[in-house]
Amino acid sequence: MLLLSILISMSPEKAAFTSLILPGSGDIFLGEKKRGAYFLATETAIWLSYFGFKWYEGKAHNSSLNYASLYACANVKSKNDEYFNALESYYSSEAYNEWVKEEARIQYPDTTDPEILEQRREYIERNSYTGEDAWKWSSLEAAKRYDDLRDKKRGIAYRASNMVALAVANRVISFFVTYIAGERVSVNLKENGVQLGIRF
């Protein structure tokens, strides 16, 4: 009886903020179980989709790593997106390193100043991929296939981010629906029963 009294006496404002945290919960507190169940089911579907997309994204990422290792002899262990983007954009590490040298010449123009020349050399060493980090694709077709795998991963990641946006939208909609409905419907617990009031 105490729990029923607490739930019925919950104000529309409090119920709305409860729905902001967990969509549908505020409706259930106000007695709108069907509508609350709808928002809860929507929230569950959204997060199941999100984690499903994240799992699929990880699988797609691993597929691209294995492919690069097999067809470009790339060292993909413990590498960041900068390395993977370079694999995607350049046929070989040699071509990428040539681009790095061009960038170094732009940032540190040709000069006889030893300090600037040293800074240019350090920039090239810091940004080049050599030794075990070097790569070369076995064919243009293999490089194109890697591009497709990376695009697939990005597409899945985009869908996962959309699920987060939908979760936010579900909360906002649930908040306003709970608040508006709660303002129009009042439920009071009396000694001889429950009094229901509806404002139009």
C-alpha cells in the first residue's frame, strides 16, 4: 500500500524526469503501463541494436587487419587509425614516406640552417613507417578490397552512432509525453478508493 501511495503521488514533473533516465518508467509510475512498456521496449531494441552493431564493427575491423597483414605484409599489431588510414591511402609505405618528406619540406623549407634541417629530419623519422611497419600491397585489387573493408567498418560504426542518437530521442520524447499526459491526468488516493481526474 505504501508503494502504491508513492507511485500514485508522484508528480508529472518527477515522472517525466524518471522517463528521461529510463524511458517509459515515468508512464508506468503514473499508471500508463501500456505506453510505458512501449518506450521500454523501444529502448531495449535500440541498445540491443547498438551492441550488435559494435560487435559487428569489431568483427569488420579484425577482418580488415587480417587482410592487410596477409596481402600487404603490414604490421597491424597495436597500431592506431593513422596507420590504417595510411594503408588505405597509399599503395606502399615507400609512397607514404615520400609524402611525409614533401610535408617536411613544406613545414621546414629548404635552408642551410642546421637547426631547421634537424627539425625536418626528426619530423621525417617521427612520421615515416619503416622496418617492420613497412608495407606494400600485393596488387591494386588487394588495396581496393582493403578500402572496401574499411568503408564497411565505418558504415557499421555510423549505424551504431545512430542508435545512440535514437536513444537520446527516445528519452526526450518519453520525457515530454510523460509530462504532458501527467499534467492532464491526476490520480489521488482516497480513504474510500482512488479518484481519477482528467483535464481537457
